[in-house]
Amino acid sequence: MKLVCILLITFVALGCGCGSMHNYNTMTGPPVQMSQIVPNSVSAGTAGFMLTVNGSGFSGNSVVFWNSATLGTRFISGNQLIAVVPQSEVAMATNA
């Protein structure tokens, strides 16, 4: 059984005074930190899934990135986000 390993999820809080889409250095507010992702791996070829990101400093504008693509992200609280990982992203065994 091949696994897709989820090694690193990058997320940023957008809409906090950013001057451009890629200028994240001008953000204000508490630092964003990730402490856990669930699940931390899935089998290649499975259906899409919901990825839970636990941490701190999240806002309603926080976004989860999968490699360089943004995922549909739902703000749950300042400590939790849920992101939708589509089936196309886990079709082949790889690291993300």
C-alpha cells in the first residue's frame, strides 16, 4: 500500500493589511503557528479528504496551502482550520 506523506502544510493569515497577494511580511496580529495536522498521511489513490490543522493565531482569513496551491479552507477557531484536499492531490504517492 503506497502512502501519500503530508510533510509540511504552509498557511498564512491573509487580509491583514497585506499590500499585495504575495507580500506576507506586512501582516499584523499574533504569530501563526501550526502544532498538528490530522491526518498526517493518507493512502495514495484514496478519495479527497478533510485536513484538520491545529495550532494558534488563525483568523477568518487564514488559508492552507498544499504545495503552492491554496486549498478551500474553513476557519473553525483561532486554534483550528479545516481544509479540503481534493482527490487529484492524492492520486499518486508523493510528499506534500
